[in-house]
Amino acid sequence: MPSKAELETIVKKAFELYDTDKSGFLEREEIKKLLNDACAELGAPAITDAQLDEVIKTVDDNGDGKFSFDELFKVIGPILEQQLA
């Protein structure tokens, strides 16, 4: 079982990789690319715009339509934990 620190390191790398404009946030298109790459890796179909909106709405605490690192961690952390368990 990976530790929280290990998970944070993995998510941080992903965050930096997909934050292409280095804004410190993942905007909608960046979130979409990250999730679609993850889906491809898991052999799942690409996500629809409706699903993307759902994910963003669910996780985006402050309603700015972007993900901070903490918001991303909430989405990816549990998935990684299952993958690496």
C-alpha cells in the first residue's frame, strides 16, 4: 500500500506534467487530457464532455472551473491507491 506521501509525489508529477501553461492550476482542457490519458492507460473509453463537467463540478470546491493540486489529489489519489495496492 503506497503512503500518502508517495501518492502525493505521483500526483504532483502528473499535475506538473499536465499544467502546460504552468498556471498552478489545471484548466478544463488540461483536466480533459489528463483524464483521457488515464482512461487510455486503464483501457477505458475516453470521457465525454458531460462526464468531464460532472467530475469538475464534483471536485471543484471553489467553483472556478479549474483544479488546484488538492482538488486533483482528491480525484486521482483513491484511483492510484487501488492501482498500486
